[in-house]
Amino acid sequence: MIPHLRTGTRAVAAVVLCAVLYQPAAALAAPTAAALANERGCMACHGLVRKQVGPGFAQVAQRYRGDPTAALRLAAKVRAGSVGNWGRVIMPAQPQVSEPESTVLSAWVLSQPAPP
């Protein structure tokens, strides 16, 4: 309960909280993952569609589309870094990204539509 709210206000707050908690995961994950990508610095090197320093997220999704192991491998690459998968560009390790965050980010990257 939220003690500082009146009973009617608490009921409304409870309904709103339930509505938010029971939203489909994809509806909540997309804005959260995009914000997380910004917060963790992903967008400094990656574009949504086109290559900047590293490949665009849509390019990554296109390359790994249909690969059931891609999400786990990409999550590991986010944290550990990699080189040689997209030419000579180095993806530095991202220790500031937690394991759960890397899982959310890799799933979000792989959900991007094909580039135009």
C-alpha cells in the first residue's frame, strides 16, 4: 500500500500499476532497451540502421536472423568485446553493461527490422 495517498487515489494507483505490470513484455522492453542502448553508450558507435564505427543494429539483425544462438553470442560479445566479425573494427569490452542488460540489448538488436 501507498500510505500517504487517500483510499480512492490508492485504488487508482493500484489499477495503473497493474496495467503497467501486465503489459506485453515487448511493449515495455522496446523503449527500455532503446534507452539502455543510449545510457550504456551503444549509440556512440552503432546506428539503428547504418554503420557508424560499428555496424548498424538493423545490419546485425539481418546477419543473424534465423540463428537461434545469436542472442547469447551477441550478449557475450557486448560484455567481452570482439574483433574481426565486421572487418577490422574492434568492439571494445563493455564492462559497465551487466549480464542481464547485455541479454536485453542483444534481443533488442536482433529484433530490428531489415535495413531499407
